[in-house]
Amino acid sequence: MDKIKKFELMEKIVHELEDLRNSQQALIQKISKIEVDNIDLGNKRLEKDLPDMHQRVSDNLDTITSILEDFASQTDDYSSSNNISALREQGLK
């Protein structure tokens, strides 16, 4: 795999991780909304299961965020060390 293709794949993964992080944030918001709505309703099953679900999704979000930060840094380092912008300019000429 050439350097530009490898970098483009790395960028794609960064974007996919960002999408995954955003999805997890949306799940946390939805679970929180259901928890708030259930305060008035008082459904026992929701009271029992939602806090655990919230915690698991939150833990996943923390893991995804950590992976994203690390991988985005690796992608930036790869771009710098391989001078990807110059390689792309050469490919356009």
C-alpha cells in the first residue's frame, strides 16, 4: 500500500470513529431522556435497567474517545513524517 492510500485509509477510520463517538453520544442523550421521562412514569423495569445501560454506553464512549484521540494523533504523525501534503501535490502535477 502506498503512503497516500495508507493515509487516506487512516483518515477514513478517523471519520468512522468520529461517527461512532457521535452515535454513542446520541444514545446517552436518548437514554437520559427516557430516564427523565420515567421519573413521572415510575416503570420498574426502566428504573432497573436504564442506569446500567447508561453506564455501559458511557464506558463505550470513553473507550471510543480514547481510541479516536490516539488514532487521530497517529494519523497526524504519519502525515507529517511522510510529508503527505507534498506527495499529494506531486500526484496532482
